[in-house]
Amino acid sequence: MDNQTPLQSPLKDAAPLVQPTTATTPAPSSPPTQPLPQKDPLSKKAEENDSDSDSDDWEWVEFESLLEEEIPTKHRPKQAVEGEDNNSTEDIKKNQQAKLKQITKQRYTCNAAPETLREPIVVVLGHVDAGKTTLLDSLRQTHVQAGEAGGITQQIGATHIPLAQVKHLTNELNQNFNFELKLPGFVFIDTPGHESFSNMRVRGSSLCDIAVLVVDIKHGLQTQTIESLKLLTKGRTRFVIALNKVDLVPGWVSFPNTSFREALAHQSKLTQEDFKVAVKQVRDQLSDHGIIAVPYWSVKDLNVQIPIIPLTAFNGCGIPDLLLFTMMYAQSMLTERLAKKDKLECSVLEVQEAVCMGHTIDVLLINGELHLGDKLMLCSTEGPIVTHLRTIIETKEMLELKGKGDKDIGNAVKSVKAVRGVKLWAKNLETVLSGTSLHVVGPNDDEQLMRKYMQSQMENLQSRLGVGGGSDGVHVQASTLGSLEALLEFLNQNGVAVGSFGIGQVNAKDVKKANSGQKLLLAFDVKIARQAASYADANGIEIIQSSVIYQLFAEFQIRKRKYLATIRKDAEQKPCILSIAPSYIINTGNPLIIGVTVELGAIGLGTRLYLHNDTYLGEVDVLKEVSSGHAVFHGAEGFVYIIQISRVGQKQQQSVVYGRDFFEDNLLYSKVTLKQMNQLEFTIGDHQKKLLAKYRSWHGFDPYTGPRPTHRTNH
């Protein structure tokens, strides 16, 4: 549509909403809750409130010029003449509201037949604790958020909201418009807001037809909110903004499960002004990121403006507005995209180990059908795999399909149609890559061609799971592949070397992978088998277990500090000489992040570095390979690494800065004992003798005069 007219909420002439009997009781610390008062047509206060609302510059004045274009001159309301007492002003207001509703209904109509349309997939994005899962709980009438580990979502989930539930929640609001709801419902995708789960947010945003970006009205745009905005704008995804927690506006009186516009009309003038100030602050922040956002009742053009839908997720206020407006938005603007297709379109959300089933996959069936016995082709870490579908569990309406979900989330069926979240079981699913497509191989399909396509998809995606710690790295075990991805990314960003990984319960075979190097296993959101715990105790392997990602990392940091304390003694320092790699200067001060080439010896975490003039630089607390980007514990001679030193020049009166105190032609070195220095002589080549002589002189050691090795190994 070229022009969009605002979706006007009911004002003075609308019937008041009745307080539902199932309203959620807010916590004691929440704002006061009241049922909406019945409007008395003779009440002076009600008339004053309505009059003020009608003249609000967010409503009529803002789009009056648009209506002047829409209404032919002969049909325009008669203007009031000063001095006339014939109720013409009141007639004009009534005509304005009637015309607004008429134009709104015309602008948000959908000409497609309901049976030709599928449910829109709606991804819910936002910062951690913004209220995403609470919002979905309000829609589902569930309490998923309360059961999340640490109170935060850590897995991607899908929920089908049927049309009957949408109609139930929007019935009172829609009586003022009588919109025809043609879509069969919604499928909502809940994504984690914690910074570590960017992989799941990317996956969720790539699947959706429209998005809901949840913003906390008190905190505005936060780190993951901005990241989500970038994902949506980059993908040219249509979205609305759910401005949550409006009950935190000073003086706000809550009206659970009601239209937000009705609740706002019954706030005091001071509270309404405070609300407008809070909304303007968020609008200004969005404007700084190139987003033109306006309250949804003031939207003129959905191709330009982003609607803001204020609400309070925990008590349902504004939920009717969100559902009704999002459905009208989707069915009027996304009709072609939502047309049903026979061709199978199915994406893998998660891979997990289920009780009594083995490894299963959670998939989102977007178009087409799946049947028992279908020949499936999937993308795995080991290449394309072909297997036959043995079990289909269709998720019940209003229940969430999510990784470690309840075993009673659905029923076993022989076939399933889109759009649904579905749990599938077949053989050899343990290495399937989440975020990839599922295909059914038909009798006339070219299986070899399909394999080539899946192989290319695998090569593009399997780098997400790359590890570079070797035998020195820790072993990581997670409940789902998506959680594993997030944890690996989180650990790598924080300089933790990972040597191996697995999915599902920790068994003895998993603990054996950690029986070298660090002798450490990180278990994220999984159980530890009794035999695994016994093997770990017998072999001195430490297991750190947690269901919350940041708690797991905090425990690891304590372990890491103990490890570094053991190698701070001179006897444990590795001899090394490093040259500067000027192409990899990332930060010149504190923390110092630079690229180095190991010219002699080896480098490791905890290595204390000096300049040749005996200036102390600091300890290496992060070490990453340039070639792979993976964190490692040790670096070998001849390779380039990124090092981070957080306590730069701690022993000096002022910090050491690259480009001021040292430059690309300077060498860095570690201080070691005379015994270590003499041992180094046996491992170097002839071309490194001069470098070793410098190394000895920086320590004040005499040239080496001991016995020479019979042969030398060149590196």
C-alpha cells in the first residue's frame, strides 16, 4: 500500500472494556490495579478526559492533513462557527472518529481468502530481562519465564498461538473496528537476550516474517536491543516495537488484560505527561539509529514508520493492541509472503538428547508437510546425512517447543502440516547442525545434487563449531547444539581454549576427552552420569557444572586464576622472544591487544613479558591464533598470535603504550632461569644463535659455554 492511515484506538464513543475475571494478580510491589471504570455520559470528568484525548497532538492533529486528502470536500464535517450553539463541534469530533475507523478498516483489509494464508512467524527479540518470555507467557497464559535457569532464556523456542486465542484476547478492542482476522494464528519464536546467544538471535531473525522488538521503557535501547535492530534492518525485516513495563511510569495505575489506550485514558494528567516524556526518550534513541518510530495509533505509512505498541507484559495490559495490530499489519502488508506453498520449507532449531529417545531435532515447519517414513537429508558436522523419519511429535497449541522441553509438549502423529514447531526422531541425528534446512528426498529427486548443496551449506556453517585448543583445551558439554554454539562463542571471546565438545548428558567417554592438559570439563545445562563422576574423581579431572552460562564462566574464571597462580613462578615461565605483528594492533593501551610472532621458544597464558630495556609489560591473559581466531593455552614458535595484557605496566608508575613506549621494531621477551636458558640451546637452529645471544644478554647471563648437542632440530 502506498499510504497507511493510523490504526485509531477507541476514544470517547467506544464502549468501555470490562475487566476479565482471569486477570493476573500483580506482585505486591507492583503499581495499584483497578478495573476500568464505566464511563458516565453525564460525568464532567469523563467528558474532560475524552475532550483532552480527542485533541491530543498524538492523534487527530498529527494526521488531520491526511484525512483532508481522504475525505471529499462535500463529505467533510461541517466546521464550527464561533458563537453558534448547535453542537457542531461535537458533531465534527464524532464524524472525525467515525471516518478514522472507516479509513482504518479500508487500509488494513486483506483480499486473500483465509484458507490460502499460513500463520506468520513472529520472532521476539530484545535485551536480556526486557520481558520477552514474560510477554509470551501472557499470550500463552503460562509461566515459562519463572522456570528458566537464572530467570533468562538460554534456548530458542517456538509457540503456536491459534486464531481462537487471538480473538479471545482482542475481542473487546476489535468490537470498535470489526476487523476480519484472516490469518490462522501466529507462531512466536522466543530468542535469548543474553549477549552470548547472538547465534540464536541471528537464526530467529532469519526465520521470521515479522518481528517484535521488546524495549524496556525505563532503560531504552540496550546492547542486545541495538544488535537486534541491526539484524532486522540488515535483513529488511518488518517489525514492531513492544514498549514494555509502562507500569513503571510514576503514578501508573494498572488495568490488567485491557487495551493500552483504554488504560492510558484513565491515568492522571501528570502520569500521562510522564509517559509521553518516557516514550519521546525512546523515540529519540531510535532516531539516532535511523529508525522513525511513532505510537501505533499515529502511524501513517508502515513502509516508513515503525509502530510503538506500549504494554505491560506481566499483567497483559496492551497485549490486545499488540496482537490485533500485528495481525492487521501482517495480513495487509505480507499477504504474498504468507501465501501457503506445497514445497517443503523446514529449518532445524535445535539438536538435543531426549530421555528414552536418543538424539532428536526440534524443527520449524514453515511450508509443506512431513510424514512418517519420509527419507530425510540433513546437514551435519560430518557432511550430509540421509535417514528415515521414525517419530513426529506435534507441539500442542499454546505450549512451547524448546530444547530441553517437557516430554508432554505434544502428541505423536503420522503426519504434520505447516506452520508448526515439531520434534523429530530418526537415526544419526546427533551431529546435525542447527540453523540448517531439512529436506525430504523424493523418488524423482537428484540425491547427488542435493548432497552437493548440503555439503556447501555444511562448509558455510560448521566453522561456528571450530575449536583450536588441542589437547590443552577444556572439554565442553551442553544440552543442545544451539547452547553449545553460544557457549563456544562465549568462551572463545573470553580467551578460553576449547579442545573438544559434546551434546547431552556427560558420560565416562566425555570425561576421558578431558583427561589431558587442563583436566577440566565444563558442563552447561546437562546432567553428570554416576560413572562419569567416578571416572573424573579417580583421574583428577575437575567438572564445573551450571545451568546458567554466566555462572559457569564465573566458576571457570576462579579455576583459571588458580591455574595462572601456579605458573607465575619463574620456574614455570616459558622462554620466548616475540616480534610485533603490526597488522594486528587492536588496542594500544590498557588492555593492550596486539599481534605477535613467536620468534624463539613458546608462549602461554600467564607469560610475563618485558621490553629489552627491562620495562615490564604485563601478563598474557588471552592468547588467540590469528589463523583460526580460536583461543589457546600455548603458542608455538613460528606462528602469529593475538595477545591481550590487561594489567599493562602494573609494576611501573604509568602504563606502557604501544606507539609511545615501544614500536613495531621492538622485541618482547619473558624472563626465565639460567637452567631454562641453557636448555633452550638444545632446541634452536643455527639461524637463531644471534637471537639467543641477545636473549642471554638481556638477562645478564654470559654466553653459553656448556656442552653442545650432537644435533639440532630446526623449527
